[in-house]
Amino acid sequence: MFWQGWYSKMRRAKIVVTLGPATSKKKIIAQLIENGVNVFRLNFSHGDHKTHASNIKKIRKASKKTGIEVAILQDISGPKVRIGEIDGVLKLKKSDIVILSKEADDKNDKLLDISYPDIIDMVNVGEEVFFSDGTIRTVVVDKKNDRLYLELLTDGELTSHKGVNFPKTKITISAITKKDEEDLKFGASQDIDIVALSFVQTAQDIQKAKKILKKIDFNPMIVAKIETGMALENLNSIMSESHGVMVARGDLGAEFGVTKLPRIQKRIIAAANRANKPVITATQMLTSMKENPFPTRAEVSDIANAVYDGSDAVMLSDETAVGSYPIQAVQVLHDSIKDVEKEYPYVKEFMPENSSDAVAKAAVQLASSLKKEALVAFTTSGYSAKALSRYRPQVNIYAISHSLKTHRQLNLVWGVQPLFVMKESDNPSKLLYDFVHKIIEEKYIDISKRFVLTMGSATGKKGSTNFIRLLDKESMKSVLKYRF
């Protein structure tokens, strides 16, 4: 039976994979879904709209074929700062001086221009500038005539278009570029479920994105990528404006150094858990599996720690975009998460933030004390299911929604299994009847199980969840006596 096979792949922590040349065939996408992928990421730093449109179509077709709805995440480029053209390879030695300039100069091979020249005005003497994911480090020793004079702190080799980081500089450029605006319009036309904003620095960046999205009548889940020092400083305000966050460890590592990453990762995840916002941990989860069919022990430990920390989802990038073993990488990720969840610290304690949150907390406690097998949330916006997830119950959380978009977006939320989409009704009794009838008729859930169900007396309104109902086989028979 299909559903039994699907349930064997159920995990609390979710899997996000990046689609690329290695995984863009519909057959492979279907395999990835069947192996437990919940969300597909499309990286808009690469590819054109025609390619992305083709991949979106393939994902939706594979989803329909497998009978499993998955979410699509559009990761827009943002203002990634890069150097310009270099002739060949520039070999650098410690103590050398290189120049960062607003304008290119072919006559000086140690003069570098950058994609956002105005940043030079924001950098001060004594601040650091890193290149190529932090592998080449410099310090500003002089500033004059629209140029920064940088002393090399490390040896290294530099090639065209490598990234530049300014870990101690307050950069005030918009997180939404003209290219991003065009990409968002495209995302709206494709009914994308989730948008990840790159290089967010302040809450105002999220607000600007929301204004753009409102103008084009596009309402995706917004995930803020935390990848700069300024974003970390403004973490709480960014969290309050976004629907979720991503621990983008690549640029975070370049800005702060890899030795500080574990502490920073835990801090971001803990803040997201407190705020009841989904959090994705990303970058180099299984890098060795780009070329090898098996992971290193350190990589498996890294996955485990991300799950123990409280991540809602873990993400693969190059491993599935261009790697040689994408299916195996997903299987390793799935197996690693499942093993951690055998001893996961379930049932976390938080103070409820509102009445709906208090109902969710009570439902989790009730399910735990009465040994119920599952929680069921009727949810319009997804909030009720997220509220249950926040307390990390050991039992499954099934979500029933009226919105297909909400249904798909909940694929990013820890422990939540979006079950099916139901027709909207303002009558809670009819909703309950339709739910019980559907799970019995279509055998979604074993009816011998016992459920704790949350819903609102005023259905269809965000945050209106205000009652709990216990359901078992006998009470389901009672519900079905009242025909609608």
C-alpha cells in the first residue's frame, strides 16, 4: 500500500535538496521524492527562467505521479559582492598589497574592482576584507582616491568573480537587486511556495521584499538567510519579520571563521525555535558525497548535531545539484535523521505567546500524558500546525488545510505531515465529519489510532484555534452519525 511506504519515510526533521544538472530529470526527481525529499530548492544564482520553469514543471509532475505534495523554494541571488575579471590566476603572498578600486585597471594586475563599487566608501582603515569564501584574508591599511589598500594576511590564489566579504563593515545596500525583482515576478507566475532572501541584513530588507511581493500579488513563505555579521546583530528583528530563517554556513564561515560556526549555528536555531519560526541548516552537510558514495563520520555527526540543535530542516546543495551520488546522499541524510530521532529530546518547554499557542501546548501535553498516537491540526495559514511543532511532540503531527499552498509550505516544518487538502467550511462539525469520512474511506491513517485534534470554533481565520477534541474509533463512529 502506497501510504504505508510513505509513512516509513516520515521523519520529524525535513530534507531540502537543491535541483541542478545532476537531478533535473523527472525520473530522478520522483526518486528523490520517494526517498523522502520534502522541499526542492532552485538556486537563482544559476540558470535562466526557461530552465527554472522547466524544472518547476517536472517537480509538479513528479509530485502528482508519486501522490506526494512537495514544496518548491526559490533562492534569489541577492547582492553577492564579487571581484571583476582577472587575467588567469593572481598568486598572492602574505604581506603583499592589493588594491580594491571602484574602477578596473588592466595595467595593474593587483588592482581589483568589485560588483558594488559604493561599498568602498563604507569600509574603514583597520577593517578586514576576505576573498574566496574567507580563504584569502586581508586588512585595510590605507584608503584614498576611491581605493582601499589591502595587506595580505594569508597566501592564496585569486581568480575572476570570487566572492568578497566584509566581516566588520556595516554594509548598507539593499538585499533586493533589480535581478531579484525580476526573479520574484517569475516566481509569482510559477506559484512558488517559499522564497529565500539572500544577504539579508536588517528587518527593513524583509519589509521591502514584502512590499514588492504585495505589488505582484505573491504570498510565499519568506525565509531570511542569515549569512552576514549584520544579520546576526539584527537576528531578532529579522526573525520577527520573516516566516523562517536559514543558517547559511558558507558566508557565515567566511565572515566569522569556521571555528565560531557551531556556536553561531546553535544561537540562530535556538532563537528560531523560541520564535516558532522554521529554521533550515545549510551548506556542506555531505560535501564528500559529491564524489563518493559514502559520507565521512564527521559529516554524519554534523547532521546529527544540526538535528539535535533543533533544525526544522537540513539542506543539500552541490551534493544533489552537481554531485555524482544525489540519491545516496538523500538516503544518508534520511537514515542519519531517523537514527537521531530515536533519542531526540522531545517535548520542549516554551511560554505560550497567545491563546492559540496555549491550546497547542495543552494538546501536546494531553497527547503525551494520554499516550495518544498522533496530533491533528486543522489549519488555514499553517499557524496551528507550527504551534504544535514548536513544542516538539514525540507523536506525529498531521495537518489538514483548505489551501494547497499552506499544505506545501508545511513540508518545511518539523514533525508536521501535511495529510490532505479539504474544502473550506464555516461549520466545525462538518469539517470533522468530512475529515473522519475521508481518513476511513481512503485509509490515510489507521483508525485504530487515537488522536488529539485542534481546531477553531470560527474556522478559516488565522490564530483562531480554541478547542481540543479527543478522537478514537468509537468517537469517530459517533461523528459519522451526523450526516451533512
